[in-house]
Amino acid sequence: MYKFLAILSFYKSFATWSFIVTIFIALFTPQLIPATCIKFFLTLFAWYYTSETSEKRKLTLYKNLGISSLTLFSTLFIVDLILTFLFLTLFTEFV
């Protein structure tokens, strides 16, 4: 449980940008498959950015907790997809 909470604390730094991207997706293509593809590529970009730049220092804490980069970013992707699907479902119901 502590590992999942640590992963969610890492997600906080990406949550605002993810929500902005979700709003743009909802405005242009409020469908689930394009949203999933966009979120997947953005997660790959976040992984690349974090692991190849000076932001690599942020991953040291999670490695010390026993969380690999693959586990960290795949969990981020799943949490982000759940939030995106909820938002898109609500958006398409009310618009």
C-alpha cells in the first residue's frame, strides 16, 4: 500500500498536465481509443524525459523503495487512463 501511495505522490507532478491534455482530448475527439493512444505516447514521453534528463534524480527515491521505472510508469498510465475514462464518460453524457 505504501508503494502505491508513493506512486500517487509521483503522479501529482503530472496530474495538472494530464488533466489539461484530457480536456483537449474531450474537446476534439471524446473517444476512448484515441485518448488511450495519446495518453500512452505521453506516458512514454514522460518516462523518456524523466530517465534521460537531470530529472533522473527523482527516480532514485522510488528505486530505493523497490519500485522499478516500468512499474512506476505503467501504474501511472493505468491511473491516468481510469481518470481519463471517467472524465470522458462524464463529458460525453453532459455535452
